[in-house]
Amino acid sequence: MTDGTAEAGYPDIWRRFTPRQTLVRYVWFLGAVFVAVWSVRHLDIPWFYFLDAHVQAADLAVRMIPPDWSYFDVIARPLIETIHIATLGTIVTFFIAFPIAFLAARNTTPNRLTWFIGRFILVASRSVNTVVWALLFVAIFGPGPVAGIWAVAFRSIGFMGKLIAEAIEEIDEGPVEAIASTGASRLKVLLVGVLPQVLPVIYGTTIYRWDINIRESTVLGFVGAGGIGIQLYASINQFAWDEVSLMLLAIFGVVVISEYVSAMVRQKIT
Amino acid sequence: MLKIEALSKSYTAGVAALDNVSFEVAEPQVVAIIGPSGAGKSTLIRCINRLVEPTAGSAILNGENVTNLNSAGLRKARRRMGMIFQEYNLVERLTVMENVLSGRLGYVSFWQAWRRNYPPEDISNAFKLLDRVGLSGFQDQRADALSGGQRQRVGIARALMQKPDLLLVDEPTASLDPKTSRQVMRILVELAHELSTPTLLNIHDVPLAKNFADRVLGMQDGKLIFDGTPDELTEDALTLIYGEEDWKPEAKAGSPAEQENADSPEQAAAV
Amino acid sequence: MIENPLLRHGLLVLAVMYLAWSLGSLEIDWSRTSQGAERAGRIFSRMFPPDFSRWSLLVRGVTESVEMALAASFIGMILAIPVGLCAASNIAPRPIYLAARGILVLTRTFHEVIIAILFVKIFGFGPLAGVLTLVVASVSFIGKMLAEDIENMGSQQMEAIRATGASFPKVLIYGVMPQILPRYLGVSIYRLDANIRHSTVVGIVGAGGIGQTLSATFSRYDYDFSLAILLTIIGLVFLGEFFSNWVRGRLR
Ligand SMILES: Nc1ncnc2c1ncn2[C@@H]1O[C@H](COP(=O)(O)OP(=O)(O)OP(=O)(O)O)[C@@H](O)[C@H]1O
Ligand SMILES: [Mg+2]
């Protein structure tokens, strides 16, 4: 439909980017592609595994169906244990994350050194995965749910501590100063001036973390830290796929329900 | 040019938002559509380019029945219908030029569109239109950095980029102040006449409609109840469309939205 | 916080009852647990000083983890686009939308380690299973964000492009892409950082990376090397976070 005539007196070239901008964009893009390709090649992936992967996967699926419903009697207890590990771990975190958050928030920490310590604890806690923490606690407490509870707690401290510290840094300083000016002790200022302001955030993040922890607790058993993971790992290693599929179903149910509960409670609080 | 035949639309079964509307636009003219809120003005316009699917009836543009085209045919038909929106509907994060050029999207290949590699005649036409709407030099600004009036002028340029056979305009000035409204209307109507493009124009502002339109349609409850020249739009006709007394300046004190209009000397003068 | 005293005390009682029930029902070997403090002391004393002498093993593991994360982020970022589009209710037809949402829920529900072990069973030990696990997790995460962004974006801009007669792909690149691109890139970069963190754990079930090395040191009671690895992981995660914040800062 264009009539094919240019409008006299007006430029007929327009570029979205200057040549320099174009170059920069290409460099970023090619850089990303290069890094990805280099990574894949360097990993030395045996691509021929893909040749029969679909056969393997189909085979797996066939063996998984139907699930071995009778096995439910065996996994009922571990399933409840999984929930307990997540819940107790979260409760422990609730009490530890507070003081550390106060250390790690700029406006409540006593001095630079304590601030640094607080920050370091938060970073260290978050850098180490729950499962890795579990390895450590299994070595300490031996296999079982106690190791799992501590693993969950140690990983959650960083998560909750960071969010709470951020909330503390954003509080309204007015009431804090009012209480400080009455000559109250430092602890009192924290408890009366700061705490009430961040409590909603704390409740919210606790419940949010709780449902993440349910998900995490399902695999702690792989390293011996209790919960359904122990049975799951055993069944996978025995190639008892009909038991595996039942457990996957059960895990799916528990995780979805806990997510729903968590979302509902958080909606009620805020 | 455009023929609307018994066009109807009900969003919920039984309630007609558009009820058996028929009219014809036989020459390139600016047709203002007025009527109270909820009368079905937007629905009418959107049923023509099928952003809303009509329930019955047909819209015939230059002999082609748009209502029963398949999706490829509809896309072709939409190329020939430029649309201008109340909220401008520019792609905010794109530049002015990209927004204007997007009017040609129906004509370029995907790859050209992706690379912003439009034919030279499109680019010079875009520069010309930007100049005509008073925005020369703005081509590399992002759309979200513009004022309302500027955005609407980009919207006009985008629609005209399509070299449309029909302009569909849905309350182009409702989000603008009175002075800018008149500027935008003047640009729009001038260009429509200059390019001989028939234009359907929804508008709330009766004085603006009388001032700029060649013909006025009045709607109420989904029905077309007035069709005439601006001069024929007498007090009686307005009463018919808007109901008893509601449209008169003296009656406006009650409604704050209308109050704004009454306060504007520009518009008082325009009546 | 809770005004009603009855409710407040009721909740407290419930909490205590829960504690009693859960602690009672857990199978806890108290004698073993009570040795915890002592054993922790012994383990920590064995951990110090961390042993960096086997650094070549360490570097190899870390490199593998980082490569797994990079490859998986890139592939995941690309695969997330079709998944995200299909999972947006305002763009995709109903059946496709439901299928895509189903995939997202399924992949998000299962922990990476579960997915990893299934891949290990299909593809054998090694980084391939790890990369695939991280790809699945990335697609799930980025895809969900993308779908939500598309659902929340203004439909008006899209409608205007549609009204010009543009085909669906062109509506996507003009009406949709500009609105969601900045956040998509931000989320993808964030996911790279998350993948670096997760790449350290999939190794525990044999899916490659530094995690595999780490879990071996624990089973050999090789705690000074464990600490060296842990410190390296912390440093790596820190760097990853720093990089991701830097890039996201520049994107704005
Ligand atoms: N998407 C929709 N779904 C259901 N009903 C709708 C929808 N859009 C409009 N309607 C109804 O159709 C009728 C006509 O609406 P329309 O938007 O066409 O009126 P209008 O004349 O443009 O009003 P306004 O002047 O306020 O823009 C109204 O009763 C409205 O409630
Ligand atoms: Mg309307």
C-alpha cells in the first residue's frame, strides 16, 4: 500500500541507536552467548546420553504408574516429620534472626564492627544451602531430625535476618527518638520503639520462610537429616519407582497445601 | 466509503450496548458521535475494527465487509483503519519515532520490524507527520517523557502513518486540558480534511463537536437517535440525546465533570 | 499485635501443645544428640585451619559449578520466553495456558535436589544432570515472573499495536516486549546468582560441581578441606551477588 514516494525535504534515514550504542549492544549480546557456549563446551557433556534419554524417561514414567498406594503407611510418619522439621526449624530461626537483624541494621547496630559481624553472619548463612548445612549438622548430631531442624534454622537466619534488617532500616525514627529521649536503656528502645514497627514484617517473613522450609525439608533425608527424603532416597536407589511416584505425589500435596496456607495467613496479617 | 448496517453488540446476553445501528459515511467528512456516558460510542467504534466483536450486523469499508473476515483478512483491513485512543496508548518505553513507525507494522516484515529497518519513504513520511503535528525534533524522545498533548499528537501521527481509509477516534481530548484539546482537535481535523480521510470521532464535548465536525451523530442507550449537521444540533436535539436540561450550562452546576467544561472560556466562546 | 487476649493466649497454648506433640513424635536419639556440643567442638577444631593445599581440586569444582550456572542460566533464560508467554492468561489460549501453568507449578514444587536425582538416574552422574536441573529451575522461575509481568502489564499498548493490523509476533515485539524487557533481564541476572548458589548443592546427589567435592570431604571426615570449600562457596556466592547487583543497577 505504500505509494513508494519519499517526502521531499525530510530525512529518509533514521537509526534507533548510534553506531557506538549498537556496538555496545552487540558486545554484550555476543559476550553472553560466548560465555554460555564456552561453559557448555568446557563441561564436557556426553551428548550421546541424550540419544536414549527419551527411552529412559519413558521407561521411568511407565514404572512409576501406578503408584504403590500401600506404601503410604510407611511414609505417613516421615511426611509428618518433614513438616515438623520445617516448623521447628522456623521457630528456632524466629528467635535467632531477631538479634542478628538488629546487629545488621545500620540504625540499630552499636558500632561498625558489630554491623560487620551481623552482615557476615547473614551472608554466610544464606551462602550455604540448607542441604550443605545438613551435612554439617549430621556430622555433629548424628543422622535424624535434630540435624534437619538446625540445618533449616541456620539457612533461614540469613533469609529472615536480611528482610528484617531491611525493615528495621526503613522504620519511622520518630517514636524511637521519643523513647530514647526519656532516657530508656538501649534494649528498652529496641523493644518498645523498634520492635512493634517491624513485627508485621517479621510475622510475614516467618510464615513465608516456613513454606519454603517445607520444600527444603523434603530433601534433607538425602544426607540423613530426617524427613521423607530418607525413604525417597532409599526407594530411588532400589529402583522402586512405584514407591517413588507415591512419595512425589505426597510431597506435591504437602508443598502445595503449605504454600496455600502460607499465602492465606500472610494475606490475613497484612 | 463506510457503511454500517444494523450493527449490534451485547456484552451480556440480553443487554444491548449497541442496538441495531445503521448509517453511512459517503464522503470524506469528520463525523462526531455524541451521547451520554454508556451510550455505546466506544463500542460502536471498536466494533468497526473488531477490537470488540459485534454480535450482529456488518461494517462495510470501501465495499469490503469487515465483520466476516478471517483473522488474516481482518489484519489487512485493520491496516486501513487508523485508531486514536483517549489514553493515547503509546508504547511508553519506545521512542516517538518507533511509535510513529509502528503504524506501518502491517506492511513490513517481522525482521524489518525487529531491526527497526523501515523503508525510506516510511521514515520520511514519519518525519513529515511529526513536523505536521508540531513535534519535529522529538523523534528520539521516549514516549513516557512526553506531556499528554504531545502524546496524543504522536498518536495522531501513528494513526496517519497507516495512510488509513478511515480514522477511528475515541475521545481524543478527554484526558487533556481545554486549550490543548482544541489544539489537538484542530490538528486532527485539519489533517483528516487534507488527506480526505473519513473520520469517526467520539466526543463528550458538545461545543468542540459543533465547532469541528462536519456531521454529528447522537447516541443513547445503544441506539442512533440523531444524525445531522452541527447547525441542526439544536437545544431540542440535545435534549433528545442527553435528556431533559442536563446538557445546558445552567444545569451543569450539579456535575463536577461538566463544571470543568463550563469554566473554560475557550469552550464558552466556541458554542 | 493481637488485640484479643483470649485469642492471644489461645494461640500461645496451641503453640506449646504443638511443641510437645512434635518433639514427642520425632524419633530423636537423645544420647547421640547430647554428644552434639562435644562433637561440634571436635569437628570445629579439626576444621581449623582450613586446608587450601588441594586448591587445584577446589578450583576445578568451583569452575564446574560456575560453568553449570552460566550455561543453565542462559539456556533457561531463552526457554523461559515461550513458557512465560504460554503461561500468561491474557495472551495464550486457555488450554495452552493451563498446560504451561501446570508445568510451572510442578517444577516449582519439587526441590532442585529431587529433580537432580531423577536426572542423575536418567543421565548418570556428572554435570549434565546438574545443568539440566538448573535449567528446569531457571525456566520455572523466570517463566513464572515473565507470565506475571505480562498479565499485569497494560493491555492498552498492546491493543494499539493490534489495531494497526500487526500480526501476533509483531504485537509481541512492539506491544509486549518493551513493557517487560527490563524486568525480564533483571530477573534473569538474579537467576544467574541463584543458580550459582544452587549449583553448589546439586552435586550432593552426584550432579557435578563443587557440591560433589564437598559431600565427599564430609564422608571422609576431611573437615579442614570442608571448611576451605565452604569459605570458597561463601566467597563465590558473595561475588555472584555483587555481580548481579552491579548488572541490575546498570540496567536501570
Ligand atoms: N468490556 C465490556 N464488558 C461488558 N460491558 C461493557 C464492556 N464495555 C462496555 N460495556 C457496556 O456497554 C455499554 C456501552 O459502553 P461504551 O463504553 O461503548 O459507552 P460510551 O458511550 O463509550 O461511554 P463513555 O462516554 O463513558 O466512554 C455500557 O453500558 C457499558 O457498561
Ligand atoms: Mg467510551
